[in-house]
Amino acid sequence: MTETVDRRRLLTSAVVGSAALAGATALGSLAPEAAFAAGEQTTEPGAPDPDFAEGRITGISAGMLFVTGSDLALWRIRITSGTSIWKLRPTTFDQVAIGDGLYARGLRLPDGTLAADSVWVNIVNVHAHIAAIGRNVLHLDHKGKRIVGHLVPGTSAARYNDTPAVADMSMLRVGKHVQVIGAWVPDTNEVEIATVYANA
């Protein structure tokens, strides 16, 4: 049996309540980098992926997220017992709020809902230069716009030259190019940093 069929059966079971899943990470990585990874190509080139949604949350009701996409598509995203949720770190459904942005991957069901196996809330992937460094803060220049990146003790990490992530930010330097994955603070120019990628 293929992985796609297994995934379909697991998510469908979770939706109808005949199976309780410990977490969808067995179906795919919840790491924030996975939100930006290309999925398995099952659609025509250039066609939208029916198993991927993005946008801002406009409503929350009984395990369902109502989302308006950047293309104005309307999504109903079902959170199941098997859905894994990331909001700067792995978290729970009660931490998701109206106004949050998200990316979600899952399985499009016959009723049009997306049964989510992974949801990344407020996730951003920014390439920038460090303009200034303060206590627990990086001021970033992204295409001429300033972003305030907050370092969150116990969560934020740096990866230098593709080494494993460490909490030590001492090798970051003003003027250096970095890639930042983090959680946007809605309607601001601020980001809570999960990972900073930099060359030492």
C-alpha cells in the first residue's frame, strides 16, 4: 500500500473519529522548514495544489478554521486528532487565533474541507541583512524595509554554515546576510525568531 493511501486512510479516520492519532508528524515533518518545501508533485505544473492552503484565519468553530487565502480563495481547514500545529514551536489548537496567518498541508476531502496533517501559524521565511543587534533582538533590513526580530530564550537558535542549530547567537554580525524562519506578529513588522541561518 502506498504512503499516499495510508495517509488518506489515517486522516479520513481521524476526521470521522474512528482513530485517535498521536500527531501527524509521522506523516511529515512539522519543522518550520517543511512549510516551504515543495510537496510531492501530483498536480499539473502551474495548477494549485488541492492539499495545500495559505491565508489568514477569519473564523474558528468546532475544530474548523475558516481561512481567506491571499488569492481570496476560501478554505475550511479541519483540525483532527492527528493534526500537528506549529506557532514558533509545536503547540495546540487553542493557541490559534483569528487574524493569524497560516500554511496548511493535508488532504482535500469530498466535502471540500482540508483535513490538515500539519499547520504552520504565522510562519515567515525572510532573507535579510542584519542592520543592528540588541539584547534579544535583531534589526533586519529586508529589501529596504525594517523587521524587528525577537530572540526568544529557550526557543530561538542559529545554524552556522549548515551545522546543527545552537542557542549561541554570538557569531551573528551587523551587515551579514541571514535567513530567518520565525513567527510573524500579525499586523506588525515584528517576528519571533525560530531559526537564523548564517555563515560564520
